[in-house]
Amino acid sequence: MVGIEDLPHRSAEICIFEVFGDAIDEGRSAAVGVGVHPFRDPAIVDEFAAARVVVDVGEPHVYAADWGPGRVDFMIDGERVRTVEQAPDYPM
């Protein structure tokens, strides 16, 4: 999800998931990136990481972000994989 950029600083991204194809282990586990990127938002610090999770990325899954004031929880199939203690405070 990205900021609507109606003002230049309202441009951060919440990356709900990014699968890295070169980090898949025989379909049993993968590196799945989650986090926030500031782009031109000075209030956000780049905080993105690829967590190693046991999940077959070739099968359907529910990737989600619970976005609230000052934090974002990232989940795969209802299980939290990461939390960042910052969040954009504008429409995305």
C-alpha cells in the first residue's frame, strides 16, 4: 500500500509481503519481506526485513497488515510474523 501523495510527504509504503524467489527452500520455507519504506515521508524510517517463514509460497495464503496509529502488525495466515512501531497517518 502506498500513500496517495496529494502532498509529497504523504508517500510512504506499507509492504504487506514480498516473496524472494531466490530464497525458497524446496517449497517448505521462504524469505517473505514485510515492513515500511519512507520514500519522501520524513516521519517514517525505512524498516523492512525478510523473515524466514515455514510456508509453501506456491499455495494460496492470506497476507495481511493490521495498520493502526503508530504501528503495523504483519501476518501470514493469521499469525503475526513482524511488528513495526511506526506507521503512516494518512490515506493509502
